[in-house]
Amino acid sequence: MNLTINSRTPNETTRILEIEGEIDVYTSPQLKQEIVKLAEGGVKHLIINLSKVEYLDSTGLGVLIGGLKRLREAEGNLVLVGPALRILRIFEITGLDKIFDIYATEEDAAAKEGVTL
Amino acid sequence: MNLTINSRTPNETTRILEIEGEIDVYTSPQLKQEIVKLAEGGVKHLIINLSKVEYLDSTGLGVLIGGLKRLREAEGNLVLVGPALRILRIFEITGLDKIFDIYATEEDAAAKEGVTL
Amino acid sequence: MTQTLCDTVELTIPCRPEYVGVARLAVLGIASRMPFSYDEVEDVRLAVGEACTHAVERAGSTVAQIKIVSTIDSVALVIEVSDDVPADAEPVIPDEDAQALAAAGVDQQGLGALLMEILVDEVKITSTASGTSVRLTKFAPE
Amino acid sequence: MTQTLCDTVELTIPCRPEYVGVARLAVLGIASRMPFSYDEVEDVRLAVGEACTHAVERAGSTVAQIKIVSTIDSVALVIEVSDDVPADAEPVIPDEDAQALAAAGVDQQGLGALLMEILVDEVKITSTASGTSVRLTKFAPE
Ligand SMILES: Nc1ncnc2c1ncn2[C@@H]1O[C@H](COP(=O)(O)OP(=O)(O)O)[C@@H](O)[C@H]1O
Ligand SMILES: Nc1ncnc2c1ncn2[C@@H]1O[C@H](COP(=O)(O)OP(=O)(O)O)[C@@H](O)[C@H]1O
């Protein structure tokens, strides 16, 4: 029942957030805070690595959608990387896989989004 | 809440049981049945690999002690291999580490018990 | 009608975010008593998590409890998630989030309800003045 | 005396072997709410498992329930494991096992009680005609 957020800075307007643990009603405010802080600090490209996320609920989806909207308005993007099948399925059954860009690896994401890692 | 018992036969009177999961009041009868069956079938040396055991309670300890007594009466032995620190600690605080022979690897156990793997 | 033997597990937790994980862990153990696949167990866990989350969001900072009654028999697992949050309480979801979600064509509550609908076989929501109850049913395979 | 805010979690399970794991999972979540180390959380889980096991062994095939009430505050986690198995019920441990254990100088019930004593800070066992209650206390670090 913990969330760990590991942040890397490949360049000034890009951040990679590697998230580990459970994104739920208890932990998602922490993720939201981080995303808002980065967006307000001028980050345009947010690559969120979900490969170590074991649980994701509707509040987590809400936070990701909120971040996506924010960054697209700033002409950037929030993309997702490497969700486990179980987590990917949650995006699929809610139709959110059509709203988010979801990539297999961080390298894929960077290449398609045109940012250098 | 499952127990899987994987049995190997290095020679006629020796068995290696690799146990995976939780040994508790629900699953320990299954382990007991297996040990009794082997002892009655003439097995003298039982090497029990605990490295994949995540949980062990007093009923599990009871089953292991019962098996130990049975095999020692038959001039054999029941030895334990590779318990995680957490599991080893349970033997230590109950003083049972002085009753059981506990080895790091199956090879150690075989060498010390004089059986060929 | 034939009678079926059933087991009951009852859990009561504070209606607060940090306790939803306790409910999910207990439900993991309960659903494992059914002949469900790993995915089906996960489905039940997520559905119960969503029901609890809905209660927690409606409770806000008021003191409330969630009661989770699970009934296990050979036919189905039925889990009833009840809270004592007055039915007219509105979910405490920050406005900007709700707006972002609406702009994306979804609402978060709707997402929770949608997930429950998809993850289990039956969802029945009952609201009275004294609280809301969500009954989730997942049938055993075959 | 100062007052401390506390949270309460209640869990009721059938007094049968296959449900002890549900209690252990819930306790894992509950103990994680305390500032305990990983090892301390495991200690509490094992102690509660032993208390439940003792109830299950005394219940044998009679229908009974175990009620686990956890009280969480800044000072300690107190978990009370109560059953409704008459206090004169003898644990159903096969004779040969008991003998083997005795021959090795231990008794299995004694092992369970010993583990509880070592794993938590306080153990209080109360038996009445209507059931047994084990209260386990683990203090927060410092
Ligand atoms: N996760 C949930 N758990 C329990 N009840 C919910 C949940 N989400 C929505 N509800 C309830 O279900 C009803 C319909 O909700 P919702 O699907 O969000 O409505 P709408 O589709 O009109 O937005 C409402 O009474 C709402 O409170
Ligand atoms: N795991 C346990 N959980 C709850 N009560 C126990 C447990 N083990 C023993 N008891 C109770 O504690 C008391 C002392 O038990 P025990 O330590 O086994 O006694 P002795 O040391 O005399 O064998 C008895 O009332 C017994 O029923």
C-alpha cells in the first residue's frame, strides 16, 4: 500500500516518472501533486513508466487524465510506458487506451514523442 | 494460501521435497500426508527445501517435528534446506534450530548426510 | 429451491483512503476461496476497491465506516459494501479534476461505476438516507 | 491521562483452517498502517495467525466464528482475537503428532503460545465458558 515515484530528467522540458506500487484513492493525491508541480514548472513531456505498478483504480485514472489534459493544453503530452497486461486491461475496458499514447518501452516513447533521452 | 510440493528421487531411500507457498493450519495436513506416505514407503532421508516457503506457523513446525521423529526412529533423518531469514528466525526463537539440521543448499545437505544426489 | 451452504466474512473499516487497502487485501483472501482464476480474483479486488473508494470520496472528512459482508458459496461470491454516509453527500473530487475528466469525455465516478459493471457479473446500488450499499456478485465458473 | 485518537477494524471469519489466511492478509494491511518495520509487520501477522490457529484447532468440526478486532493508534496496535468455542474444548491435534512433539520436548500448542509471546509485546489470554479471547499488543517504535 505504498507508492514510490522515481523522477529522471533527460532534458529540461521532459521528465520520466517511474512509479512503483499501488495507485489508489490513498496514494493518487501524491502522484497528482507531482504531476501538477512538474507541469507548473514548465515540463511539457511526461513519460510515465507504469511497469512496476501493481494496482490502478479510477482515482489513478482520474489523475492521469487530469495530467494529460494539462500537458496537451501546454502543447506537450503525457504518455504511458510498459503497463503490465492486468493494468493495460483497465485502460482497454474503460476505452482510455484510445485517449492515451501507450508505449512498450521508454525508448519507444521518446522516439515517437520526438524527445531525446 | 497454497502449498505446492515438488518431489524428486535422487535414490531409493532419499527424497527431496521442494515446498512452495505457505505452511499453515490449512495446508500442513497436506505436507504431513506426504511425509507419512514417504516414511511408510521406506524413505529414510528426507531433504526438505524451504527456500520458497513464505510462511510457517506452529502447525507446520509440528508436522516437521513429527516427520523428524519418524525418520530418526528409522535410523534416517529429516533435514531442512535454505529457509529465508524470516523462516529461519522462527526456528531460532523456538529453539528448534538445535533439533533440526539446517543447511544452506541441497548439495551441503546431501554431503553432510552422506547421500548422493 | 435447493439450499446451499455458505460462509460469511464480515469486515468493518474506517471510511478513509488509507483503509481501502485493508479491504482489498482481505478480499484477495476471500476471493481465493472461490474457484476463480487469478484474473477473476483481481477483478473482484478492483471492484470492491472501487465501491470503497466511492464511499470514501462521499464521506470526505466526516467520520464514517464501511462494512464489507462477503458470502461465499459454490454458486457465487457476493460482496456487499455498505457505508453510513448520508446518500445526499456529494463525492469530494476536486473541481479541476472533474473538469479535466469531463473535457476528456469521462467522469471519475462514472469510471468507477463502469469498472464495477465490467469486472463483476452483477452490481446493485441501493441508496437510502442513512447510507449507500453496493452489492457485487461474481459467479463461479461453469 | 491524555486521550488518543484510534481507528478500529473488525473482521469476522468462520473458525476453519481455510479462513485463517484471510485474517492474515487483513492483518498485513492493518499492521502496515503502523510505523512498523517489515519484520514487525510479519511478527504481528504470525502472532494473529497463531491465535486463529489455536481457535480453529479447538473448534474441530463444530461451527464457530473468530472475531478479530484491531485498534490502531499512535502508541500501539492492539488486536483481539476472540472465538465462541467453549473453553473446555480440547485442541484437535492428532495423538501421534502430540506424542512426537512431546518426545522432542515441545508441545505444538506451547509452540503457538511461545511464538505469540516472542513476536508481540503483550499477550493476554482470557477463557470463559462461552469462548476464548487472545489480546495481542505491539507497541509502536520509540
Ligand atoms: N464507484 C461507485 N460506487 C458506488 N456507487 C457509485 C459509484 N459510481 C457511481 N455510483 C453511483 O451510481 C449512480 C450512477 O453513477 P454514475 O454512473 O456516475 O452516473 P452518471 O453515469 O449519471 O454519471 C449514482 O447514484 C452514483 O452515486
Ligand atoms: N496459540 C494459542 N492461542 C491461544 N491460546 C493458547 C495458544 N496456545 C496455548 N494457549 C492457551 O494458553 C494456555 C497455556 O497454554 P500452553 O502454553 O500450551 O500451556 P502449557 O505450557 O501448560 O502446555 C492454555 O489455556 C492454552 O489453551
